[in-house]
Amino acid sequence: MGELEREFTLTSADEWILDAPGGSLIYASAGYLLWNDQPGPGILTRVGEDYPQIWLEDFSDRGIDINGVVVLPRSLDLRSCIVLEGKLAHRNKDYLAHLSRRGASLPAGLVGHKGHRPSKSSRRERWQTAILEADIPKEYKSATGVNICPLDYLSHNLLPAVLRRQGYSTITLDPSSSYMTPEYFGDFPSLIPGLTAVLPSEEDLRNLYKGKSVDLWEIAADLGRYGCEIVVIKRGPGGQYVYDSAAGRKWEIPAYPARVVNPTGAGDAFCGGFLAGYRNSFDPVEAVLHGGVSASLAIEGNGAFFTLDALPGLADARLEVLRGAVREV
């Protein structure tokens, strides 16, 4: 569960990719589909009545169950602007300044774009795209695993308990940068109990623990004490740190040396691949390896489904390479 967006991307070659399907939910779905397409993932989200129906039909054709897409009876601005510079992706924040510096004109489709969600989370209010318990369709009641993409703090605080009551035994959560701040340091532990895995980025964790700790393994152990089975720290080109809180074991896994074209959605693709790998093996290292391969393919091209265009056998070949590079610490 997470968000769908309408992406407008300025590439490093100063070319626009206009109004393409994106958002954390669809990148995560592609990362999952790379490994498990029978059955494919179901998605839970809210969109406006102006969201392109043809995109939803395409998702369904690709094996994604769209029964969990709630179409609200109003328009909803889900536009997102991404400015690529080398291996970096500047997303929404100060996008006009980035366009000005590049000498790029604002496309007509972005006129009036101010972002569809606040930059900071509230402890009392949900984002307008957040799923409610009543939105979960009965078709999904038989599912046992779910990945919760970045959403607002209140949704992340309430949804895991709802999902556990409905019988989901594997719950992974990717925290949102909107609340990974020192102000939420005392609140963050309330999100962790009962999770199978929490999957924060290194940057967000360092921001949350600013002034408290700079040791990532110490931070991982601290999070594990709150009741999460697995802590995975996503470190971008630095790979991942994996901490099994029950066994007290730690692993360092490098990133596959992929050619970076567009890093948008890499962390989301990782989370989708992680869930698929974990559901297949129930092994944290195997799950991270699958997530790492999904991310490595996602960054090599443009578009949420570029991951699925890989040559047959390429994902498995990369998986074997990464298996040989795992280091227990």
C-alpha cells in the first residue's frame, strides 16, 4: 500500500518524460513482480477521478490486482516533478529552482503544481491518499504479506495493527522522510512493534538519530529492541546493512554495480523485491538480495516498469553475484 503519482521527469539530457505512471506503490509492485508474478501483487491506494483509467488497465494487464484502488469522486493532483542530475534525482522540493538553473522551461502539464502532500507529517492527520481500513477489499483478506510504502505518520502508526488483525503475518514498512526527523524521535518506536521488517534509508535514520547516535549498527540494534524482527538500512550505492534482531546477527551486502540512468523509485523497488524474496524463503539475507537486484534493474532506465524489461535470466545472474558478496559482521 502506498501512493500512485503522475511523474514529469527532466532527464540529465534535458529531455522531458511527461505524465508517466509512477509513485512508490508502482515501483514497489514492479520490484515484486520481477520475482513473483503468480499471483501478482495487489495494490492499495487512493486516486482521484481524473487519474488515467488506461493506466489502471495497463497495471492489470501486467498482473497487478487493482481491486484495492479507491477512486475518489473528485480530482486529486498527483503530479510529481523529478529533475535528474547525474546519479541524483531532485523530487518536488524546489523543483522550480532546479529547472531555472538548468534553463529548462516548465511544461504545460506542470502549471500550478504545488505538490499533493505536505512536506512534514502530522501526528493527527492523514494524507489525502492514505488508505483506510474500510478501503481494504475482501479479495485481499486471504493475503498474508504486505509492504507499506512511505505514507504519513498517522497511517504508519495505525495500519500495522489493522493488518495484523486481518491475518497478515508478514508486514514490512518503509518509513517516510516526512517524519524521520529529530522531532519524531520519541514517536518512531510506536511504529515498530510487530513488524517483520523496517526498511529505512541511511539518510533518514541519521536524520532521526541526529545528536543521539552515528553508529548504524547501534541504531539497528536499538530499533530491533522495540519488537521488529529485521532491520534493513538502505544505503544507496553503499548497499544494505541487515540486522536480525532475534538472532543478533549482522550482514553487510553491497549494491550491484549497475549503471545509473534514473534512481527514481530504487528504494521502492528494493522493498517490493525484499517482500517477494522474504515470502519465498523467510530468510532476511535472501530477501535483501532479491531487493538489491530489483533496485539495480530499476535504476538502469526510465519508467516504473523498466525493471520488468530485463533480459531473461539477468535477475538470477545478478542474484548469484550478490550472494557471493554477502559478508557477516
